[in-house]
Amino acid sequence: MVKLLNVLIQNIFLIATAVNPSGLNWVGQQSNNLIIVYDKKAENFRMNRKKNFKGHVSAGYACGVTFLADGQILASGDSEGRVFFWD
């Protein structure tokens, strides 16, 4: 018999992704309404733990995420018909 203590199981996954036109970062819209930023560090991308975006309330039903052409503004949408703009 195996006894598990303090086990945390999360069922969070990426619903939509977008790459910044500059190529310096990309974002992932997660099923828990959080948009995570990944910054380019040398040859790899790493999660930027200090920068994320919260606002959507319809978990699991994101419509998409995209950067505007200049890469300065991020737009995300959800199944409620709302569009959020982030800088």
C-alpha cells in the first residue's frame, strides 16, 4: 500500500498561445483564466513569474490570444464575448 501526503494535482492546460512579433516572448492562455508570459533567455524561453494577466471569468472557454502588430498590446477573448487588452 502506498500512502500519499500533501499531493497537489492540477488539471490546468494551455488553451491558446501567441508569439510576440519581436520574437522575444510568447504568451499562453490557460484553462484557469490566467495568461502566462514566457520570455526568451539565451536560446530558451522561461516563464516570467512576475508578469501574468488575470481578468477572464469563464474558465476553460478562452477564445484566443494575439498580439497587435507592434507587439506592445496583447488581446485576449473569452466565451462571454469579452475582449481584454493588456500592455
